[in-house]
Amino acid sequence: MLNLQAIFARKADDYPVWDCVIEKIVELPEAEYKYFKSAPLRDMSFIAENTDLMHRDENGVFHCLLVLGEESSDGILIESEGYNYARYSSFMPGAREFVTARLNQLADQIIRESTQNTSNGTWSIYFDEIQERYHVPVSQNNGVGTMLQKILEARPELAELEPMEDGFDMVFYLDYCPNLDKNEIPEPEPPAMQMNL
């Protein structure tokens, strides 16, 4: 069986959809997520803290929060319109899998372009560059950055990833970097001097 949760409308004559952008991912403890999901019109502190991120722009695009439960695959999109409750909301089955798949695609692109372009095995990518090139809003504190960092850290090509305030510094295993310049590869540090008595 393929089990999921869905919202059904009786005798629906249309399924209107709107374009939206996930500006931030908020992951709640499971009990708090179920509490919110059971009555989304309650004022919630996590909504109040993020009202500045949510709006509907001049093109009719909803800029939203995606709320996930720590143990749930579904999620809820919210555009609060400046209020502290979910004034506009949409249940999203499989939200976690959707975001993970999209961020895996983004990680593939970042790794491919970085390893192809590095001449010494290191590369930096900045959040504003990711936004501009891939149209994904990433920052240290919007949830997307944390999820993307975990996905990148699990990649076999990466020897090291250092988060910065505005991006990621990456060090790749040289076997994955086809365009190395031998003059730019840093010399390995000599082993520490040891004194044996």
C-alpha cells in the first residue's frame, strides 16, 4: 500500500494553485508540530519571529515558511500576512522528501561545478551566489542552509566543509578534481616533531 495524508474537498470543481518560495524552514519538536497542525489559527511564537519573511509579492508569489515536524514527512506552508498565526496555509504531503530531493540536486550542481573549476582542491561558494544562480534562498539561520550543509558534508568528494557567515568553504579530495594546477596545490604539512626518550 502507498499510504499518505491528504486534504479532500467535496465536489471540487477546481484545484487552484499559487507560486510560492520557501524563505525559511522551521523544524519543530514533534509534539509542538502536532499541536500547531491541530489548530493552525493559534498565535505561535515561531510565526511571530518570522513575519518579516512572509508576504505576497507584486507578481502574486507567496513567500512562505515551511514548518516541519522532527519525525514527520509532511509539512505546512505558511504566509501569515503580518499576523502571528497561519493566515494562509497549505498542507504539503511529503514536504521533507521534496526539500531533501531539491537540496540534493543543488548539492550535485555545487559539487560538480566546484570540482571542475578548482585548480587546487579548494572552493568557496557564497549564499548570495546560490540565490542568484540557483534561485534557492540559503542562509546560516533559515533552515535551508543547515539542511544543505548536512547534505554536502555527506558527499564523498568533500574532505572538509567549513561554514562561513555568508557561505561554505570546501576542501575536496584531489581525485575528484580533474583540472588541478600542480603549482597551486599546497604542500602537505610535515609530521610533528617527536622526541623519544
